Amino acid sequence: MKKRISFIKAIAAAVAAATAMTSCAVFAEAPAAEDSKVYENEIDFAADNGIMTGDDTGDLRLESEITRAEFVKMLLEAAKGDALDAAAGEAGSFSDTDGHWASEYIEKATACGFINGFEDGTFRPDEKVTFAQAVKMILAACGIDTYAADYPFGYIGSAMDCGILDGVSAEPERNITRHDAVRLMYNAYNAVRDGELLLPYTDERYTNTENGYTIDTGYGLFEVSESYVTEDDAAADGSSGGTGSIAPPMGSGSTAGGGSASGNVSSGSVSGGAGGGVSGSIIGPDASSSGTYIYGNPYLSAEEYESYEPNGFKRTTLSPLSTFSIDTDTASYSNMRRFILNGSMPAANSIRTEELINYFSYDAPIPAEGEQFAAEAEITDCPWSDNKLARITVTGGTAESDKPSNLVFLIDVSGSMASYNKLPMLKKAMLILLDELGDEDTVSIITYSGSAGVVLEPTPCSEREVIADAIGSLTPGGGTYGAAGLQLAYETIEEHKIDGNNRIILCSDGDFNIGPSSTDELKTLIETKRQAGIYLTTVGFGMGNYKDNRMELMADYGNGSYYYIDNMREAKRVFADEIDKTLYTVAEDVKLQVEFNPMVVSEYRLVGYENRQLAAEDFADDTVDAGELGSGAVVTAVYELVMSGGAPAEGGSSEYRYQTAQYNNSSEAFDIKIRYKEPGGSESILKEFPILNEETAPDADTNLAMAAAMLGLKLNGVIDVGYDTIAEMAEASMDTNDAAKAAERCEFVQLIDIMKYIDR
């Protein structure tokens, strides 16, 4: 079949359909990484490419706002490629550009499909360009498939996923500066140059020409023959013949360069989800739009989330012990991102604050030789009250890397998985993981829809072509008999169990509509199997009918973790960058118990972990299940503390550390106890880490944890704090030399910016 040479060679199907223009290459014929120039920064890039010049004094006026005409000129100055050079625009494309100094640039950009102005036929060249408009033009220039019907959020999300927005504030209506413009173009150049996320590189091992499909192992595109495209996918794709990248459904009237959208984005009316949406038609926001954008859930929502009462304060004289199971799930954060980049606030009860906190990478203590755990804490001022805040960090050891993995993928291929962000994205994610596995590892594939079946018997990863062929054959349709699939997956993995990592990876939207599906039934099924040393990890996909409550429950009962994949960058994070944490368990039934010194702390509140609470007596009870810790994983817990200057307690119970004579006058603020079992073990091991009452200024990691905690508390209605305050705290966390950490923290700030725009 015809292979896609480069997304740069043409505007993506979504943009092309919206503009009906012929595309040109802009960043496009950027040479391969080994041949192209590496720039120290965006200013060097701009100077070398003639993108930006200074005034008579040499001042680049970096903080000056830029007009739409100036931005188009800069975009074309950054252009490379014969197609662009040959492009010729027609005079009079817009009613207000004839005789304008930038008319030639505007006409060329129009001919290339980067812009097409406003509904009234104007381009408004001297208006300031907004962040949303600039992002849309750059994506059109790069030819990246986008949520064409969803301006501005789909475009911002696509650019964020590609790294184009790194280092730029993401407030959609903000007028950007010259510095912002150059940074966006520099990021686009680097993304193309490095082949990260954007460029679809095809590994020929995963190309089955006989069956007629190609699966790109890059993170952007997914080509598939017509025989594998469902009717829904074909409508979403926007291309003919079944080729091209799977893109979301398109609406009418979407325009490049911040142009207006006329008509409804979706046909008919839509009703908002629990995140505050309202019913009505959605009109694209623009100065010339004939309506207003209604911020709500842009789809009919049947999503399900468990509700929990937020933690309150406890007095240390009455309840000195705070006991809970660890939680290394991160699903809430990526699910929150999905809501935000679809233009709505997260659904009610969808935010588990500890998962926002634990999504990020933190510097952490390294366990001493021969030890499995290390712990430390920092006490500082609380940013949302006059109290203090404690950030506790617990680090686990690393797993043996020489033991093989026996993985059974349990794949939901029911009709509910047909949309672009479910099965198509899942298939790409599986290939990312496949590339990370060793030849000695084995993979099986079980599918379920109206019934369950084996698509791939246990196959060594040395036969990657066979595994990729099975992945490519997956197509959606039918009901959702999840329980039958789960039973078959357990039977398969038990039959082929190895001395190593035996794990089922369940990939679904959580919608079980055939067979046992209640909480109790699923719990019974999973709990009877976990005793055999088989782990169950759940990975969620999709929106609209997503069942978060069920996906979390199954991972909890199955001794595994729960992730949600909303884009290919997240897939790479879960299945490549953090694969050891995802696949390999170093400790089971990990419980934390913090005992507070009443002489130092009078009250405390644990932030998050509402559904991980344990009774104090459960801490030493080895029959009580708790969370598992992946290889090298870090667990962070945040407490809000009301400090006291009280006298030592009189008498008291000897079971409490700070009510014994030895520690009655202690300078310790609290004591961290950890109980865990070795994988497959039955008896727990106790470790203890006393923490002194010493306050410090918050470091970058503490600022990040506090920002995530504030956001979770705000979204759950616990505290009332402004988005600017949260963003300021998050920005203070970006003082790091680690590029990966800086990127994820920058994205966090951008999501806060967008929430401020939506929630107004």
C-alpha cells in the first residue's frame, strides 16, 4: 500500500478538509537529526534563519506583542522546502490585505493552507496574534493531525503532545510575544529534527505487506488498510482508502490560523458531563463568531467515578496514627488532562489528589545497600493556609533485571472500543511496549467482546513480527464480556507460568456489559487468582462511557497499578520510559503509618488517599491487602499540619512512640513506619524513619507536590484558591536541570493556564 513519507509533506487530513488548500512544507524538509544543525537556544535559531531582526539599536524587542501579519512573516522565514518556494498566492485572498506590507507573505501562507482568515473575509493583519491562533497556524504548517473541530483545545493538545509548547504559557486568549513566537517555531523545528512524537518512522519488522497494513512505531501515525478500518474509524480518519492517521471526528467550518468556525461542532445538541457542562450546541470561539463557546463536556457522558468524602483534620491527642496503603496509580492526572484538552473541567469525583501528586518524578532518597526502602520528609509553610505542610517521600528498590516476563494482554475489542482514542491508540501503545521487551520475554493476546478468545498463544518476543501481526489484526465489534476474558487470561497465564514476572495487562474502557460485572463479582474473581503470584495491571482508554471506578478496582484487587493513556506521549511514558515501574514489583502490601508527636503537631490532614485509608490495627495485620510498589517507584504523601507548643503528654499508652518516657520530650515531629512483603512473601517487614521538627524553605520538588495538592483540593471543593496561585507554585518547581522533569512540569503549568480559561 502507499506509505506516508512524512507528515510534513502535506497538511494533515483534518486541516486539509477544513481548508481545502494545497499544503507546503515549512519545518518540513528539516534534515535528519544527524545532518541538521543543533541550536543552543531559540534566539540562535531565529538569528541563523533570519526569523527575527532587531531595531536600529539591535534590540530584538523579545517581550513585545506580535501581530498576525508579523507572525505569518516569521513563520514563512522559518520555512524550508521547494514546495513553499514554488507556492504562489492569489492577490485579494482577503478584503483587508491588499496594499498591506505583509500581503505577499499572507498570500503565500494562504496558498500553503496555513491560514484562511475570518468568516467575514478578513485576515486582520494588524491585530495581535493570540496563543491559540499561533498554535493553530504552526500545526497547519507542520501538517500535524489535530482535533480540527475543537478550537482551541484540540490544537493546543496536539501541540502539547508534540512538545511544541514547551516553555510557553498556554493561556489561549493571551497575546503572544516575539519571544513566544520564536520559541514555538524553535520547538517545532526540534520536534521534527529529533523525530520525537511527530515523525512517523516505520519499522519494517512491523509491516505486513501480505495483509496490507503498516503500523508505525513512531508515536504519531497509524496506517491501516481499508479492511481493518471500521465505519466509525473511516469517518474519523478524514482520508480515503483507509490510509492516514486516525483523527477525531471533524466538525464543520474549522479554519486555520484562528479563523472562525460556523455551525455546530457536533451535529445536534450535546450535554455536559459532571464537570459543569451544559447542553447546547458548541460554536467555535473567534472574534467573528456568531455565538459563544459553551464550556462543557463535548460528548454524551456515561462515565463512572467513585465518590469519597475528603479527609478532614484529626487531633493527635485522640488519633496520633495515620495509616494508609500506598498508591502509585497515575490515572487521575492523564484523565484530567484529557478533560482539559477537550475543553471541559474534569468530571466530579474523577480527581484522586494523590494520583496528581504521584504522577510526577521527584528526587528521592536511595535505599541503603541491602535495604528495600528509604524515606525522608520536609516541613515547610503551607501555601493555602497559615498551617505547615509536610511532604513525605518513600523510595523503593529496583527489581532484578535478569528475570523474564510472561505477559498476557487482555484486550477489550468490543464495539465501545472503536473510536480513535481507544483501540487504534492501544495498538500503537502495545508496539511501544513490544520494542522494550527482551527476546526471552513472552507475550500472549486474549480478546473479549461478545465472547472471549485467544488471538496469540504465548510467543517469545524474539518473534516480534508474529506478535505485531496479531496486534495489527485486532478489530472492534460486539458486546463486552469482560469477565469471560479475565477468566481466560488467568487460565492462560497460569498454564504458562514462569519463574519471573507473570502479569496480565488489561486494556479497556472498563465497560463490562455482558456477564459478571458488579464490584463484588469482579473482586471475588480477581482475589482468588492473585494469591498465585499473578499481577493484574489495568490501562484505561477513551472517553464518553469510561468506567474509571471499575478499572481502579481491578488493579487494586489484582496487585497491580492503574494507568490511563490519553495520548501517545503518555503511552511512551508508561510502556517505555517507566517500563520497570510498570511491569516489575519489588514490594507487596506496602502500608505507611505516620505517628505524630502531640507536643509538636496538634492536628493533621492527609491530602488525598481517601480510598486507601486503613485502620490503625490493619498496619500489622498481614492478611490485610495493600498497594504494590514498582521497581524504582517513588511514593509521595502530603500532610497539612497544625503545629502546637503544648506540654508533653502525661502518662499515655506505651503503644504510642511519643507517649513513652524515652520520646516524651522528643524534638521529632513524626515517625514514618513502613510495612511491606517481599514479592510472594507472607510475612511483612517493618522499617522506621523518625523525622525531626525542622522547617526548611521548599525546594523545587516540594513546590511541585504542593501545587499538585492544591489543584486536587481545589477541584474536589476542599479549598478555594485561585489558578494563578497554583500556577505560580508550579512554575517555582521548574528550577531543575533535568529536561524530562522540566517538560512534564511545564505541561502542568500549561494545563493550569487552560483550566483558568475554561473555568471562568
